[in-house]
Amino acid sequence: MAPSSFFDDYQDVPNVETGPDFDAADDRTLRMASRPVDTALLDQLVRYQETFLAHVEADAGPEAMARAAKAALEASGLDVKAAEWGSAVLRAFGGRRWTVQRLRSKLTELESRSGPEVDEVKKRVQDELVKQERETDALGRRYGVETVALLRGREAELLALHTRLQKVLSRG
């Protein structure tokens, strides 16, 4: 019997889960349902977010948000499903990288101080940095290693968009 073409398509998603790490298995399943982000799609997603932000940074009311979403779809050429899926990928990546940025800032701030309490805080921050880097790499299991590499290549731009978007959306 010939192997299923469904599984043949996902041979780049190794089944390396061992022990009780069910998140890895879940990520692998989600990766099989995901689509890769290439440069063209990333450009469209950035255009979508930039257009959306241009419309809502001054007025984040419900009507303005609806108009902004429509304008962003038109400007980017994305359909609603692609825009929402892509935005979720950018939020996951941006959230991790924003956290890394904040932790690095905190570590830099702590470097000028000393003492046993400061050393303990530094150690916790360094441990959390390692964890966040590991979690960023784990996004590759969910969205594809190539996708995460592409996002890392434009990290500064994506992080700036993420920060602006979070500021708008958290106005309440």
C-alpha cells in the first residue's frame, strides 16, 4: 500500500516528541494544518498591519476599527482568513520577541548594580531569557522553521508593528 500523500507532505515536521511533552505533539499537529509564510505573504501581512494602524492610531472606536480592517484587507490583497491567520502568527512571534526585548533591557539595567539580591534577579532574568528563546524556536514546530527564520530576519520591523498594535488594542 502506498504511503499517504498527506503524511508525505509533512516529512519536514519530524515526530521527535518523547515523554510527557504534549505541547510538542500539539505544535506538530498545528504545523500540519499551517501554511508557510514566505516573503510575499509577510509583505502583505506587514502592509495589512501598517494600513490598519494608520487608520486606528488616532481613533480606535468600533466603527474606525471596522473601516480600518476593510481598508487593510484592500491594501494588502489578503482575504479575511489569511489576514487573521497571519496576524496570529505575527502576534505569537511579536509577543515572544517583545518579552525578550524587555528582559534584555532589565538585564542591562541590572548590570550596573550588584549584591546578592540583584544577582538572584539577574539569574532569574537570564533563565527567563533562555526560556523565551527556546519558546521562540518552538514556534518553528508550529509554523515552520523557515517561517520563524524569515520573521527573525525582520524582527525589528515586526516588533515595532507589534508594539504599536498592542498599544492601540489595549486602550480599552
